Amino acid sequence: MSPRERFLTALTGGTPDRVPIGDYMFSRNLLKKVLNHTPVLYEADKQVELATKLGEDCMWVAINGFCGLEEEPHAEGTKYQDEWGVTYIKNGWPIMAQTDTPVKNRADWEKYKAPSPAAPHRFTMLKAAIKANTADLAIKAGLLGPFTMMYWYLMDIETLAFTIHDDPELVREMADAFVDWALKSAQGAKDLGGVSVFEISDDWGGTKSLLMSPKHLRAFFVPPFRKLVQGLKSLGMPVVMHNDGRIWDVLDDLVDTGINGFHPVERAAGGDLSWVKEHYAGRLCPIGNVDNKYVMSTGTPEEVENEVKECMRIGKPGGGYILSTDHSIHDGMPYENVMAYLEAGKRYGAYA
């Protein structure tokens, strides 16, 4: 099987030749070690080259306009705005947190103009990834989800909370407008050819709890999320949701929207791979459950191997499982642990 075939087979509930491996590759140290290259920006072609050399089966590449992902270089400490009007101070790689948001109230929204979903630069990274994809990896086109866009980029969480109370229709209006934007940009991504999966990044929880009550999430964000999922699936490709944190109280709601895969079943947030695998058998492909906060970062290679073996013992039987870390491969992970993780994934992931 090619990496793409392997990934899609597992994602849609089947049994491939081995369990696929798929991570966000957010490590400049690893790029330097493997490719002798230190990027300034998130370079999609180099990400594909890195994933290919390491034997991963997919690569996440954002549709340009993914908030927090720097698209032109800024010096450390520089204050700047992206095309959405979100303000940042350069303080990380590849994704940064905002320091100010463009919409504080309805008056701001009525003056607000979103960027064009068909702008010429919108698919720059995807085009580069597709061109570099000589090994036939599954290319995942990345979009943000409506909740993250609302509480982190268009508004902040405090403003959103007050707006839910003071002007609930504004929240619905803004979320719907973003979903419409995302679906238009997704159509452009599909039209490129070479994209296999859509992935929605929409974080609903912290390590200890949801960021908003289940009642309000169901009232304001499950409906637009469902609209986004169903719109993406109508384009003929499966959909993965990235949603780390303790989100178990609303996971039934999210699965009911039609997502094919769920990443990362985070251990530090109480993610139980066995429960997810059994509870959603035939409906959902779990992706992840290798602890990247502790085991991958501070454990030994032997401890990493044992954790991969445990994930395979639980997730592998019957297919429909993809190995991944609990968020990303990042600079805090020793090279030896990354290699132990990948080697164990291939050694213990093969189906008889």
C-alpha cells in the first residue's frame, strides 16, 4: 500500500497493511537533524520531505489564512497583524497566540471585512506540498473550526462569553459566516487535486475541563461545526477533527456531526483509547494517544516503545486506528525518542 492508501483505509474503518502513522511535525530541531534545514516559516514542501524520510503516512498542510501560522517572516518580538486583522507578537514557531482581536461587538462586526477565500495566495502551501509529494502521502488540508475562530481569533474568550449573553445572534451570525468562508476555501483546495483529507482544528477543552459549558457548546457551536463537516464531506473527502483537551462530555455530539477521525485522544486530558475505540466502533477512527507531554519529552526510548506497544494492543485490532502523538512532534522531544516512536510504530503496527 502507498502511505495515502494506508492512511485512508484506516481512517475510513478498514484494515491496511500496517497501522498508519500521522503527526503534526512542529520541530525545527528535527528538520535540522534529518534534512540539515532550519526553516523560518512553515515550509510545506520541507514538511512533506521530512515526513517521507521518517516514514510517516500523511502530512498536515494549512490552507493559507490559518490564523496564528506566520506567512511572512517577522523578527522576534515584532508586533503585526494577519489578513484577518488579528494581532500577534512574534514569539514562536510555527503557530502563535494572538494578543488582540478585531471584533469586540456588533458595531465592529458590521464594519469587518473578511479576507477573500479565493485570494491568489490561499493555496500556496498546498501547491508546494502536492508538488513535493513524490511518495504519495495523504495530504491533509487544514482549516480552523468555528469555536476556535470565535474565541481565539475573531474575538477572545471573555468577549465571546459576554456576547453569548448580550447578543447571541451575533455569535451565530459570525460562526456561520466563518463556516461559509471555510467551505469556499475548501472547494479551492479540492480543485487543486492532490488533497486526500480535510482536517478541522477546533480546540474545545483544556487539560482539565471544557472551555465552555456543554449547554453553550451545543447551542452555539455544534450546529456550525456540523455544517462545516457535512459541507467538507460533500466534496468527497473524509474529515478529521483535531480537538485536544478534556472534551469527553461533548464527544458524542462531535461524532454525530459525521467526522471520520478524532485526534489526539489526549492522555494528559484523560483520553481513554480503549473506550473511544469500543464506544465508537465502526463510526470513528481514533488517532493518537502517545503521550507527548511526558513520555515523548522526558521518558526513555524504552518507555516510548512500551507506550507505542500499548496503543497498538488497544487500537490496532480490527483496523480503524492511526498512531500519533498527543499533539505534535515538537522541539522538546529528544531525537532518540522520536526515532524510537517511529520505529516501534512500524515494528508493532504490521497486520499479519
